[in-house]
Amino acid sequence: MTKNKTTTPQKQLTLFDSVCVIMGIVIGVGIFETTPFIAFMAGSPEVLLGVWLVGGLIALLGAMCYAELSTSFPRDGGDYVFLTQAYGNRTGFLFVWAEYWVIRPANIGMMAFVFATYSYEALVYLTPQALAETPTKTWSLGLAGGAILVLAGLNVLGVKTGKWTQNVFTVAKIVGLLLVIGAGLILPAFVPPVTITTAAAPAVVEPALAQPAETTPVAAATEEATPDTATGDAEPEKASWPPLDSLQLAMVLVLFTYGGWNEISYVAAEVRHPERNLWRALLLGLVGIMLIYLLTNFALIRLLGYEGLAGAKAVAGKALAPRLGPLAGAGVSLLIAVSSLGALNGMIMTGARLYYSLGAELPVFSWLGVWNARFDAPIRSITVQAIVAVLMVLSFGRYEHAFSELVRFSTPVFWFFVFMVVISLFILRHKRPDLERPFRIPFYPWAPLLFCMCCVLIFESSFKYALESQENEALWAIGWVALGAVLSRFVAEPAKV
């Protein structure tokens, strides 16, 4: 046991591995699921592409802030390390508490539910009658919980297994997105049909082919905001959304889709040559993601037409199935499922390092700060994280729109701490001016100040979005954070040296 406690992480992640971690986490299913609603709120192709571009630039600003902090403190823990250095142990503990109970299990649960939804959808094409005999919610909970446990098991086997799993998922999802982009550039552009103003008769959908309960981040919002393409319901007037509110909510969803670029800082101690590879991975990953997202939006507009994109609920399948045949629907569903697994694996891999860092510094949580020498992994942290995430899945699985409720539950808390981290950059510049900083954010202090303003606006918009729910998830999240603030007074004392 003593050997395990003194074992430290090994530097096994190359620049390519680090870029794969970032792209694997960021490029999930949001590009397929949020785009229709963002398109509806944007109102035109130019504004849509502009929103995605601006969102990417905001994420790039944030990535540069994290690049300076990560290269200044190249050890596992990410935000926890930065907040502890700037504000003290109590703030660092409060962040890990929020990550432990709110942010991390919610994000893992989101991706697990998306994997369940689209893997189920792919199976429907193969054995519809067999699936019809089992309730959809049973499949959803089983697949979501199973994905978390299997990927946690792979990460228990060590950094090498976890990183190879991440690399395979990342390459697969990027290849799939490039196929969608290629189809959009090669296939004939969409030609709008003759508009029929009268409502069509409701479509008959076989129970076996019905999509499982919607679990996308925009499901609740889009249910009334977008037209039902199956029944021919008329599109509601957009006047109910003031232009500024529309753009703010669209930006919340865009930045949700870009979310995860900060995760590489959690495994900084395992990156080779962190002084140069950390900031390169952040910038290369974000620029690559921006290009992929912009090209994907362009391809979808070309394949579906703007109105078709703004009204679609299964955008990827709708774009390819009519052109490439019914099996394309199954293929696209598998693509989205694989994408969600990549994001899920990346979050499991990075999140466990955060809890390990807390355990390595605070005596109360020392049982988490054990690095297993045999498997070269923080097994206890991975196990505890998986248990909490599965409990979150079971808890939110009772909601019809589980993904939407998890977004509302965690997003305001996430943006609050991102704001705190960026403010820590200013504090550390003042408190520790002589600290070696291999990467310094350009245009200081204006660039980080601009990102701070964006954080405030996104926090406000996401909090308003959370309050729209009748389930009061935001209040539960605030309650958990408040409890952590009280506990921090008693347990956030560092180990005596």
C-alpha cells in the first residue's frame, strides 16, 4: 500500500495523445443535436455560421487562459490546482466538491444517455421486433450505466489502455464527421419542395421504430420551438424570443458543444514536455474542432436546406438516409454512439485525476490519492467516480428529457467555476510575478477580461435556462455547492509536511 501511495503519474501522453483527449471530449454529439435549434434561433445561414465562429473564438480565448495556467502548474488536477494556488484550499475543495457531485457525474451521465439513445436507435434497424418487447427506459438505463462501467474498467487497466481507447474513438468520430462533410460537398444540394400551407395528416409511426425518449440538450426547448416535421405542424412565430435572448441561448448551446477543451489540464502531469505540448494541444485541438464544426454546419445546410435543418430532430440521419439509403440511418446512429463514447471515455479519464489530486493533498480524502503502481492508474478515484455517475444516471433517468435536465443541473455551476479560474490568472500574475510561465496569453489583460465578460453572460443565460424547468435542478445544484462551502471550513486543511 505504501508503494502505491508514493507512486506518481508517468509522462506517457504525447502531443497527438493530448490532442486526441481534447478532440475526443469536445467532439461529442452536440454538433448533431444542438445545430437544429441553433439554426432556428439564428434565422439565417450567415448568422448560424457566425455564431459557431464566435463561439469557437470564445472557446479559443478560454483555451489560451488555461494554456498559461496549465504550463505554469503542469501537474494533474487542472482547475483544482489553479483555484487552490490563487484562492486557497477551501476554494479548491469547493470546486472538487462541485465536480464530484454536480458537474462531472452530470456530464458523464449526459454522454451515457446519448450513447444509450443512439445505440438503441441503431439496434432498431437490426432487430425492431425484439427491441419492441422491452421498455425503452430499461434499454436507456442499461446501456447508459453499462457504458460507464465498461469504460471505467478500461481506464482501471492503466493510462496506456485509456489513451488508446480514447485515440480509437477520436479517430473514428473524426472520420465519420469527415464523411458527413464530404457528402455535403459532393452530393447535389438540397432543392426546396413546393410549400404546402395546410397541415398534413399525422404520420403513422410503428412502435418498434419509435425513437426512445428524447435525451438531447435541447429537447425540452425545441419541443415547442421547432416544427414537427412528421405531422406538418406549422412553425411557431419566433417573436416570442427577443433577438438578444435568442442569440444568448444559441451561444449557450454552441459553447456547450465546444465544452471540454479545459480537460487536458487535469492530466497535465502525464503529458510529455508539458511546457510546449500543453498549449500546443489546446490550440491545435480547438482550431481543428472549429474547422470541423463550421464545415459540418455548411454540409448540413447544403444537404437539408436551411429550413430543413432548423426543423430537423434527427439531423444526421435526415441528411444522409434519403441520399444513401436506409442503412445510412443505422450507420449515422452508430457514428453518434461512438462519438458519445469518446467524450465519455475522456471525461472518465480526466475526472479521476482530479479526485486523485485532491486526495494527494487533503488528509480527509487521502484514500483517493492512491496511484496504483501495478496498473499505473488512480483506481480508487476511477471507481468512486463511476459509482457516483451511475447513481446520477439512475436518478435522472426517471425524467423524459434526462439530458436536458442534466444540462440545466450542471451548466450554471460549470460556468461559475470557469469564471473563477480565469480570474485566478490575474491573481497569480500579481501574487507570483516570478513564476515560470512557458506560455503567456497574448493581449493581456484584455483577452482574459473579454473571456471573463463572456463567462458572465453565458452564466446568466444558462441560469435563466435552468430556471425554466419545473424540476428545480438549479436549486439542487446550488444547495450541493452551498453544503460544500460549509464543509470546506472543516475538511480543506492540507497535509502536514
